[in-house]
Amino acid sequence: MDKINLLIIVTIISLFISLFLVFFLLTVKTKYKTSNYLFAAFLLINAVDLSHPLFNLIADGPSNLGMFRTTFAFLQIPVFYLYVVSVCYSDFKLKPKYLLYLLPFLIANLILLPRFYTVDAASKISFIQNRQNRIELYISHILIHLQMIVYIIAVFRVLRKTKKLYLENYTGRNINSYNWLFQFSIALTILYTVALLKNILKFSDYPHISESIKIGLMVASLFMICWYLFKALNNPGLFRNINSKLKLVSEIVSERSDEQSMVDKREYNKELLKLQHYMAEKKPFLNSSLTIQDVSNDIEIPVRDLSLLINHQLGQHFYDFVNAYRIESAMDILKDTTKSKVTVLEILYEVGFNSKSSFNTAFKKHTGDTPTSYRKNL
């Protein structure tokens, strides 16, 4: 099978799966509709980009529509960035200011007006045949790669901040969602980096290598789409968002004056004893979806002060603070000889965890051992 036939087959399969996933995202019942719509838009834009081999089969030479199709690549990474922000923050809304993200796309098309969009067919053919010497295409490639770098950095900054906010304010298995999105962003970054190499070679003396890399990218994109499809079908409500108005503890601390810090120290022991008594007596950690807001409401300590107490004074994330109580409770059950027939899976649910992986990770972090080994060594 030659490269062209392989490329066509991979393109058709990728487009079919992409459109199927778009249909799923647009029809699945979820409260995260904006996130689904944004990822559906990302997949559609990606599908337009992937359609290049099929478009060439039916196109009769260079055309305005064909060139316009290629510039859709400028929309991929901004839409993905908006998707990441939407799944991280519960109060995310599309705003007119986001139209500014269209600027690189508009600039790329505007610079093509004089020597491509407004000329005859023969001039279009000449433009494509001499593309290695066209300043418009050089500018477009530089612009898209600069845009890619800026947005990828922005994506990882958002993920880093929101994961830290989650750890400081929430518990539960939803932290795995941020880990997964981080992994997906890493994979996407690798694909874009390889695409950058492909485009550099396209304007070099080795365009044939660029074509080989294109096939590899198509196959890799297919696997990524299948991976996301699997995740989406199994986890239609993939994320538990946080409020964008939440502040990191480090930001709160920097806002506090020296006088406030003295007051904090005087109140520290009183609030700590109140918190410890509450955790021991009421056992709120048995609630698998416990939040710092829940604890704040119960013990009547403002969320801001409680967050400082746990995340700053105790030097623990709220996530780890709660999990420590859960692990201690699990250890008590494992030590109880009358409960030797209770399985590890039953124990983890009983103490407030809702996934085996997060329980094992937290247990090993706290004890240095797995739950099964801990029970055997008693």
C-alpha cells in the first residue's frame, strides 16, 4: 500500500471518529455544555485540518476555499485553551473579549489577499509552486508557531493553578481529571512540536520527509481521538469545576498585613483545636465529596481563615489533610481482627474514598506500604 492510499484511509477513519465524538459531545446530557461545545468545536476544526488529503482529491488545483481551509489551523489551539479554562472553572462564560483570539486567523487571511485570494487561477498555481519563496507563508508559519507556544504555556499555567486550588479546597477522585487533562495536553504538545518540525522541513530541501511525518501525525491524531473517545464515553461528567474567584493560599498570605499576621498567630491554636475536635468527633471525612466550604459551614470558621490554617499553618493541602484522617480510619479497620473478612475495596468506600487508585496512592504516601501488605504484616 503506497503512502497516498494509506493517508486517505487514515484520513477517512479519523474524520469518522472525530464526527462521531462531536455528535456525542453535542447530545450527551451534562451540566458542562459549554465545555462540550468547545471541545466539539476543537474536533471540528481539527477535522477540517485532517481533511487535506481528501480535499486534494476533489479539488481542481489551488483555490480560495482550499487556502482558507488551511488557515483554520490558527483556531485549533485558542479553542483548546478555552476548553481547558471552561473545564477548570465552574463560572466560565464565553465573552466578547475572546473574539480577540481570532486575530492571528484574520491576519493570516488578510496577508493572503493581494497575491492569492484576489488573483486568477494561473497566479494561484504559481504562488503554490513557489511557496518556499513566498513571504506570506513564512509569516503565517512563524505566526502560528508563536501562537502555539503562547497558548501551550497558558494551558499549563491554568492547569497548574487550578489543580493547586483543587488540592487546597476539595477532596475526592476528581483530581484524576486534572491529571488526565494534563496528560492529554502533554500529548497534544508533542503532536504540535512534531508538526512544527514537519513545517520546517516543508520549506527545506527535504519536503519528502515532511510528507512522511504527516502520515505519522495523522495516525497519532487518530489514536489521541480514540483515547479521548474512550474517556468521554466512560466519564460523561469528567470534571468537577472550581470557582475562578478562589485564591491560592500564597496569594492570600501575600495580601495579609503584619498586624493581621499577629492576630492569626493568636487565633491559630484555638481554631486548630476546634478543627481537630470536629474531625475526630463528627468524622466529616467519611463524605467522599467533602469540601473546605462544608467544613467551614460546620465549624463556623470563614473559608479564607480555614484555608490559611490548613494549607499554610499546617503546611498541608486540604486534600491531603482530609485523606490523612481517612487513612487513619482505614488503618484502624485493617488492624481490627474482627473485620479481617472486610475487603480493601469495602474499606476504602467506608472511609470516604471513591476509587481504588486514589486510596492506594494516599495509603502508600501516608504509611509507605500498600493496604494489602499493611494488613499482612500486622
